Amino acid sequence: MQRMKCLKSVRQLLRSSCAGAAKQANTSSSTSRNYSHVPPQDPSSFGLLFDIDGVLVRGRTLIPAAKQCFRNLVDRNGKYKVPVVFVTNAGNSMRQTKAEHLSHLLDVEVSPDQVMLSHSPLRMFTQFHKMCVLISGQGPIEKVAHNLGFEDVVTIDMLREAYPVLDVVDHNRRPKDGIPPTKGLRPIDAVILFGEPIRWETNLQLIIDVLLTNGNPDNAWSSMRYPHIPVLACNMDLLWMAEAKNPRFGHGMFLVSLESLYKKVTGYELKYEALIGKPSVVTYNYAELLIRQQAERLGWATPVKRLYAIGDNPMADIYGANLYNSYLQASRHTKAQMQAKRGGAGVDPLAETVDDTPKMSSAELGGASSVYGAEEDLPEGCCSILVCTGVYSRDQQELPSDPAQTVTEQRIFHGHRDFRFDPSLTQPSFIVQDVKEAVELVFEQEGWPLE
């Protein structure tokens, strides 16, 4: 059985990039200079997925334990001992910029291929790359969009300039001398939401305009145009942690606002073609492929068997890691069933049991519609580790006395509207104080010495 079509596309994309990197490695050592070519001490190899905000930094301030923990992850020459990928829901920069920033903060070399931003999986959504897309967010989003493969890009500012009477909430931005003519733009085919914008009222208004006019704001609104043109959203975080004592609104809050406005105006639910970033499965699958690439650069012959995802947000980092772990278990179960039907050797006795695992929705998978499948060398599992230096804090939330209980209030669901509320998925495999303790825990679990 095949895996999701979009996940298959990712593998093809990354394999082709691996081939290119391999050719370059023959003439230059730059592609692998920050990896220690030492095979794993145990066939049970592993990889680390680090969230950034609330785990390594608070806003622009480095969390002290972060620099300490990376001393355990590199050898005396500063080369990584294990595969490491930074998986963040931030999306307001290029991978190169984020890698340089992390390198400066952590005093270790971080390469762009170790950084996964919320929008990174959009590379595989090639069916949208030739469409005219409206993008929302902040930072160099036009450059980001082109880097991801989008060829025909319209920003919110470009839309404002083309239709100067649309953005009128701020009186200072209204046309002063009469009504200027509209310049007109080519019809918009899809909307890409990279992250929280600066002027919410402007972005909300113009995105609604585009959705209710079938991509042409020159037209009159019509709720009869339903379903609307495709919407792809990155980063569903309702809250995130900066320097402030309390969490700040994330892009997930912007999505809640957009969904509410659309339904209030039309009576219909806003539909997403894809929801990308943590906690979607496609995000962790993409991260797994980056881990696999790095294991090859390390010279590891055995596949990565376990992933450890370290994060501070139960509804993004922990939920996502646990959801991906469920996906991995379902894939193994499907493979065992296929072996049983073929009468193959080494059949898992679980293959004969009834699979009562809830089927994942298209939103949880990341926008794909295909069923589960099996593929060689998938990790055995993904372990979630919650740190207390970000969204989750021991000072504000007591640890559950019963391990079966979750670390969040079960009556309040901070996840995205299109994800099922499963409190068990917010329960981490481990809870530690900070990222240094998390890395020490992983090394202990894997039987690796700390230096």
C-alpha cells in the first residue's frame, strides 16, 4: 500500500537533493563538515528534533541550558555526534538566516539543511507552484515563496496598492484626494498563509475579499462561490513563548479570527487545502527525512530507529510527536497485515488483531487524502519530551499526580479546529526541566555516554 502521495513527493524531492549533495561532496567537504563520521555505538540509532522558541530561546534571549546541552551533541571538533533537526513553527525567515542565527547563539555550526520552518513542506505541493497565489505573513515572504517553488506571487501590500479602497480601517491609510482607480491584478488561484501578519485587520479584510470574489476583488462578494479557492496555512500555534512572562498570540489565533469572520459573513466553514507545521504528520515525516539525510552524512549504516522530539508546547510539539508516533505504529500494523495476507515469514501477531486506532483526518495528515501505507526503514517510534521553559511551566501548571492524566486542562482545547481533541496526545513521554536535561535523558535512554 502506498503512503500519502504528498509524502511520497517529499521523499523523491529529498532523495534528488541528496544525490546532488553527494555529487558536490566529491569535490568539496562543505556538505558534511559539521558531522562527526563515527558510526553509532549501538545499532539502535536515534535522531533529535528540537523546537526553538521556548526550548532554546525566549524571543531573542538564549535559554542558558541550550548552549550547555549542545556541548554534549558535538565532539571536540564541533561536529555532531547524532542527527539533529530544528523543527520550528516560525516562518518569517529563510532557512539560511535561521541557521546563521542559531549558529551564533549556540556556538555550534548549524546548516540550513538542519532547519525546518513551518512552511518547508510546501516545497512538495507542486500543484500550486505555477498558480497565482496571495501570501500573508511578515518578513521576506515573497522571497520565501519563490524559494519554495511558487512562481506567481501576490502579497497583501501588492493587493492593497492595486485596490486602494479595500483597506479602510485605519483612517490614515484611506485615499485622501478622491478615489484612485484600481490597477487590477490577475485572478488569484490560492491563498498561502505563512504566519501571523503585522496588520491583522488589513490581512483579514483582504483575504475575505479574495475568498468571496473567487480571487478577483473587482467582483462583488458572493457566498454562493463555495467552496472557495484553496487556502493553505502554515503554523497553527495558538500561543508561543517570547520574553514576556505569559504566552503571546500565534498564527493559530489569526486563523481562528479568519475562520470566525468567514463563517459569520457566509454561514459556511472555511476550508483548508492543507494545514502545515506542527502538529501535522507531514511536518514530522519531512523532519524524519532530514534526519535520515544527516545519518547518512554521519556514516551510519543502520537506519534511524527512534526520534526524540523536544518541545515546550503540549498542543503543538507534544501532540504532533505523539500523532506522528501513532502514524508510525499504524504504518507498522498495516505492513504486518500485508505480510500476514501474503503468508510471509516473521508475521507480527498484532496483524491478526482488530485495528481500533482512530483514522487520521486529512488535516492531521497535513492535507493528503491517501490512506496509510508502509515503507522500508521507517522509524520504530517518536518519543515526546516536554520542557518547562516555555508555554508549559511548572510555575503555572502542576504536574499530574496520575501519569494517565494529561498535563493540560482537558476542557480547553488549544489545538486547531480541524484536529480531533484527544487529550492523551498531549501527554508527553517524559517531562524535564530544560533542554539540557532532555538531551541527558535521551543519551541515558540510548545508552550513550555523556562527555
